[in-house]
Amino acid sequence: MTLRAVGLAAGLSHNAPYKHFDSRNALLAGVAAVSFKELAKAANAIRTSSAPPAGKMSQAIGLFIDYSRQKPARYRLLFNNPDTAAAGGDLKASALETFEQFRSIVQECQEAGVLPDAPSQALASLIFASAHGLLAMEGNGQMHPEKGLSNVADSMELLLGLLGSGQHSRK
């Protein structure tokens, strides 16, 4: 993708994008920031719903699963692109807001006894990273039932169940 091609695809002059973005990476960072804001809004709707905490967690995981399958290129831009990860400003704020919504759901699950007592930010990061790692494996065609990983949703359900059973065994 080039800025020239973006301008032409949008029905603008080939130089129009250069008036708004310094580079291709700046354009992609803008796209990623908007996308993270959309994900944060969807995660907030889940967080503020009347669903029980475990249901909210399942819905939040489902949000990322659905996004990765419906918009694979955008998903890779958000979660598997080093240039995106290195960007700051609005992009970083939008990404952190998405994570904060997820962290709040994790904390709610902890308060309900569904997930173990641990620093909620660290636990949320671990769950988030696990989901994204599984999604990357799925996207790369590396998720195989013979490895015990039939699909992302079932694998995450197993992980969350194990985390939850560990919580109950401590009490």
C-alpha cells in the first residue's frame, strides 16, 4: 500500500494523502487509532452490560476472535505490526483504552471469584496475550487438533477454566 494508491482508491488526487499524513506509517497509525477506538467502544458495551462477569469475559474474548476473523488485515495491523506497536500519541491512547476495558472485565471476574487474585493488569495482559497468540496461530494455519488446540474459543475457555479452578483450590 502506498499513499498514492490510497489517494487514487479514495477518488482523490494521488497527492491528496500527503497533505494529511507524513508517511504510509502515519496513515496506518491513524487507521489503527480509529480501529482501537471502535474496539474500546465495543468492549465498554460488554463491560457495562448486565451479563455476569464470566459472560462478559467470554464476550470480550469473542470480540477479539470475531474481529480477527472478520477483519484479518486490520487485526494484524493492530496486534502484529511492530510499527503500530511503536507509535505513540492518539494510537497509544486508543490501544490503552481498549486494554483498560478488558482489564476492568478481568478485575470484575476476580471480584466475583471467577479468576484468581493477582494484579489485575498482569492477569489481563496474560489472558490478552494468550488470546492474541492463539489468534496468530489460527491466522497462520498453525492451530491443529492433534496439538490439543482445536480452536481459539475452546482453548481460551480451557485457560480461563484452569485459572478459575486454581482460584477455587486456594480457598
